[in-house]
Amino acid sequence: MEKSARSRRDEYTEATRLALLAAGREAFSQDGYQAAGIEAISRAARVTRGAFYHHFDDKKALFDAVVVAMQKEAADAIEQRAKAVPSVWDRLSAGVNAYLDACLDPAYRRIVIQEAAAVLGNTRYREIEETYPMSLLIATLNALKQRGELEFDDIDLLSRMVDAMICKLAIMLPDVQDSGKLRKDGQKIIASLLDVYRRPALRHPEPG
């Protein structure tokens, strides 16, 4: 009986936390971090202000949790897309495509791309990014190096440079008329950079 009661309490606690995350995500996406209020978020989640503070110390803590959840979702989507491709090299392109798809989502764009670094600070923002989307890029490049298909000593540096290019492309995409062309050209630049460090026998031939 006691175990069953504890299970119900745990389920209620988790349901409350998820409701606050969903309400926070909506508020931060629609109104921005500064304008979003704890009272309104609590009402939208159908919980009391006290329940909010039971789960999160303040609005910033909720925002942090929302960013973590969205980055984990993005990483899961990238991993699923990449897993469907047999070639490790082609997984890089598939992963970049999946990440750019995530970046085109208005909620992800506003919360993660536009506001997260300013609200959480660069150190915390990079920590979350490197735990989720960027960790997959590092793992893929490391796998290529271990297979002898990539010739570059500092994989962390290469990953950061590629990540910076992907992020810049993601920021630019929604603001141009021909996003398809920009996306294609941007990915070509990223692929060209990586091709420089590809084992010579595996490089794409120069156009003749």
C-alpha cells in the first residue's frame, strides 16, 4: 500500500514537472524570457506557484531545464537520422540536416539559438550543447579518426569549428529568401572543410 502511494506521488510529481516544462517552453517561445512570468507559467501548467518553486528555484532554473530538454530532443533526432545511414561519412551530412531542421523550428530558434546564451551565460550554454548535439559530432569525427578515415589530431578543435559553421548557417537560414540554396551552399562549405582532412584515398575527386 505504501509503495503504491509513493508511486502515485512520484507520477504526480513527474507530471507536474512536465507540465511546467511544457508551459515554460510555450511562454519562452511566445513571449521571450524577460516577458514570461512565473505566475502565468504556473497557471498555464495548472499548478500553484508553490508547486513551481517545489520543482524550480526560479524562472532561470526552469529556462535551463527547457533548454536541456530541447537540446536532448534535437540530439535524439540527429542520432535517429544518422543511424539510418550506413556510411559514417554520410552520417555527418544526415546529422547536419537533422540539426538544421531543428533550428528552423520557431521555438528552438528563439529559446536555444537566440536567448539561451544570454540568459544562462556562455559557459552553461556550451556545457548543455556539448552534452547533447555537439557530443554526437565529436563522437562521429572520433570514429572516423579511429577508422583511419580522418587525418586530424585535435578532434575537439575540429568539432568546435564545424559546430560554429553549422550554428552560423542555422542563424542565417530563416532570414533569407532562398533558404534552400543557402542551406545547400552552406553544407557544401562544411563538407569541403571536412574533406580536406579526409584520408587522400577517400577524398571526393576534384571537379574536372
